[in-house]
Amino acid sequence: MARHRAAGEGTRRGMARWPFVIVGVVALFVLGYLSWTWLGGILDRRAAAQAAECRQGELVLRMAVTPSVADPLQSAAIAWNGQRPVIDDYCLRVEIQALDSPTVLTALTQGWDTGKLGQPPSAWLPESSLWVNQLRAQNKSLLGAPAESIGNSPVVLAVPEPAAQPLRSGQGFRWSEIPGLLAAPDGWKRFGMDDWGRFTMGVPDLVRNPASALAVQCALAWAGKKERGPVTMDMLTLPAVRTALNQVAKAKVAGVPPTTQDALVELSKNPDLATSPYDGVPVLEIDLFRRNLGVDGKPKPDKPLYGIPAAGPAPAADFPLLPLSGDWIKDAQVRAAQKFGDFLREPAQEKVLAQQAGVRVRSTNERPLTSPGITWIANDDLLAPADENTSQQLAASWASSADNGQTVTMLVDVSGSMHADGGQDKSRMDWLKAALRGQVDRSVSGSMGMWEFSRSLDGKKPYRQLVPTKGIEQQRNALRGAIEGLKPVSATQLYSSLAVVYRSAVENYEQGRTNRIVVLTDGPNDGGLNLQQLQAELDKVRNPNKKISISFITIGPDPERAPLTKIAQSTGGSVSVAADGAAIDPALAQLLSAG
């Protein structure tokens, strides 16, 4: 029997899918539009908020940095900039410029050459606070805030390999022994080398080489019975300290290059102690690390020098980050420099400083993987450095002790304005006389003379010679008497007086010494020769074989810098600003310590 399909039974048909596809596409479009609108709103609000935060726009924090730490600071700058820091409605950005510290100091105090150096910095990170001290002595107003250390590097003695083992044996090498070792005819006997003879050390200029200055400070601290420092002004007058300083100064090897780097290069060229001009050079550990790798701009040595760390308290450079002040610097940049300094002291950045540059930091003991000649021996027993005034006075005393001293003619302003308040209930003249007395008492060799100037001091002459420029040992009492007799009178006829003093200095030039005129004044020229006439008078007697620099220390907050700078630069001198009386002494010491 045939079977028939039931009603409604047959082939089943599915529902059409295209309506669902259309609905899905529309839904996705709507959701996409809503999501885009929502995300765009967030981005717009964020951009608006950021724009509101940076209403003042972008501000660059330019940092002049000593080359030894420029690379890790560049890495830190990239990381900090990535955080988009905002201060006082400015978006801050750090730019790092590697510049050696002598260049920065000279440019900041004597005029920044934008053509050669670019825009001036708003912060400075030299290798040592000794540079900050010199900046403060020349122009305190350039300091925007206290400097803060980001790490340190101890001073070691760099020697060729044959000398390393004897110095490490026995009691080891100590900075306290340096004066005696250098003075003895058989200094190497102390280290068991009886037939090696005299122990010699190349000591580049204390003013331009912090390693030299810190090493000498450490030796004097021991001589002053204060082995952990700091060396003080009072200690510089102690017989034992003066003897130690003279021993080091008189043992100075002739022909030592002016920089630590060049002294190391010369030492590397001749590692044979029998023929080498000197046996060792004090150097920052970080600089010897760079020298041995040849990454400091000089060719890599054939054989590395070895860094001998001292037993006992060790001197160390402190790498201070200094916010600067000037008419080109905003408060936000000062604060940014401080914030960036805090960032550099975070563990992540300290690790980079330690691994890349060998800076010793608080949070890690890591060191560079490749470091020939360096042992990285830990030593937390560091010398407390001298304060700014003492460090300047020490450098000045060194300058007067080494190379038979220098020839200095003082030209002192005794105009009526020297009666003005110099701070701490003392007049400017009181402070000036105290500074001059200190220099006379601390100088141990060389020549010094003194003139005063105002108006009608000697008949119609605005100047008067008080003490001729001769050996200081012969006329120390005469100089002291002249200083005590200084009294403010009337006007400031500087240019007429300076023309006569310069002529006298040329006529009495002392060969083989640094000859300089130092002018201490608190006001602009107000009579007699004008600037053009003075320049003509100087040109009449100028002698290329008798180089005499004219340097100025201006007393007071608002000096007339432009004409004085022109005179100073034409003679190889400088202009320093002592904003108050207390700044005269370190400014004078800094000037007399300069080569």
C-alpha cells in the first residue's frame, strides 16, 4: 500500500540569514562608532589636560656635564624626558652637553660664547665640588641652589705595572706619607725597593685638576693630626702643615703636563721607572678607568696603568649637580635640576652610573665589566673635603710655593665708597684688609707689592706706591704696615692709576715667574683717563716677552663688568665678583691660585 506524505510534511526550509548579517554589521558599526567616540573623548580630555598642565609650553633644562659621566646621564635624560615632567606649567626636557669643567668655569665667569659652546646651561655637573668652590669665589650670584652629590670616585695613585706590587705590599700606600716620601732621596726603600732611589710623583696644577688638590688635602690632613679631614684655614698656618705643603711643592717634577689626563699619557709612554720622569700620578678612579680603555679622547695605552687605592681615609670627588642662576634661567629650571638630581639618585639610575661609568653610588656595588688596572676595592672611609675658602687658600699657597712663587702687584681702591657696609657689621675696607693680611701671612715665596688709588693721593696724582714689588720674605712687615694704613678717601680714578702701575710692572718684570696685577675695587672709573685712553697707554708699553695679566676683583653686588672685562681679556686676566666683604678672601685666593 502506498504511503502518502502527511499534510505539512515535506522538505524543511531554514530562515534567511542575510537580515542577521545586516543587523550584525550595523551593530558593529554602531559599537565601533561609540567606542571611537568614547576613546576619542578620553584622548581629547587627556590632551586638553596635558595642554592645561603645559600652558607655558616646553622648557629645556640644559646641563653641562663632565665628560666622564656624560653617557649614563644621557641615558638618564632619555628616561626622565619619557616621563613628561611638568613644573610650573612647563613641560621640561633635559639636554646633556659634555664639556670639561675648566671650559665651563671660564665661560660662566668670563662670558659664554654661544657660537662655540651653544646656549648657556641652567645646571652644571662637574666632577668635584672644587669647581663649585671656584665658581662661588668668582661670582656667587651664579649659584641657583645648593649642589647635591650623585656619587663619588676616590683618588688613586696611577703607576706602571712594575710599581704596583711593591706599593700594595706590606702596610700599603698612604697619602699621609707622600710629603716624606717625596722629600727623601730613597723614598722607594719604604716599599722594600732599596735600589730604586727617589719616589717621584707628577702633580698637575691643583686649580685645574681636582685629583691633585684632593690628594694634597689628604696629605695635609694627616700632617694636621686630623686624618679624616677636613683641612681648615687654621691648619694651613700650623708649622707641620706648612712643612708638608712645602715638601710636596718643592718636590714637583719639572715638565709635568698641565692636566691629569696628559700626565697619565706621558706616564704610559715610558713604563720603565728608571727612565720615567715620574713614578705615579694622582687621578680619580673613574678617569683612570676611562684612560686605560682609551675612551677619554686620547689613544688607548699599550699597557694599562694600575690604580693603587690608599690605605686609610681616601680623598674622593663628589660629582655635585649644581642648579645655576642667571638672567637666562627660570625658577622652573632650577627646580627641574633639583628634581633631575633626585631622579639620578634612584636605584635604577645609580645602577647605570655604576655599570657604565664606574661611579660609586649608595644602592649598588656593581662595576663595569671591563676595567683593566682597576681593582674597585671598597672604601667607605672618605676624607671630608675642605670648605670653599680653605680649598682656595690652599691652592694659592701651593702656587706661591711651587716654581719659586709668582710676582703680584696689588692695586687697592681707597675711594670713599669703601666705607660702605660689607656685611656682618664690617665695612668693605675692613674685609679687604683682612683678606690682604691673610695672603701676606700665608705666602711663602715669590714677590708682592702694593699701590693704592683714589684721587689726589700724592699731590694731583690719584695713585701712590706703598710697597715696591719685591720678595715677600724681605718685606712681609712692610706689607702688613701698608695694609693697616689703608683708609677710604674720595673718588675712583682707576684708569689713570692702572696705566702707571702697568708701566711699572713691565719695567720691573721678573723672568721665570707668573707676573700679574690684581685690582681690588668697588666702583666704576670716575675721572682721569677714559677706557680708550687707558687701552692706548697699555698698548704703548705692552711687551710680548713680558706677559702681565690684569685681573679685577669687584666688590659689591652691581659691578660695571663690561669695561673691566675688556681690559682683563686684552691682557689674559679675569674679572671676579665679590658680592659682599666675606667673598673677597676666597676670590683673591682663587685668583692667585690660577696659573
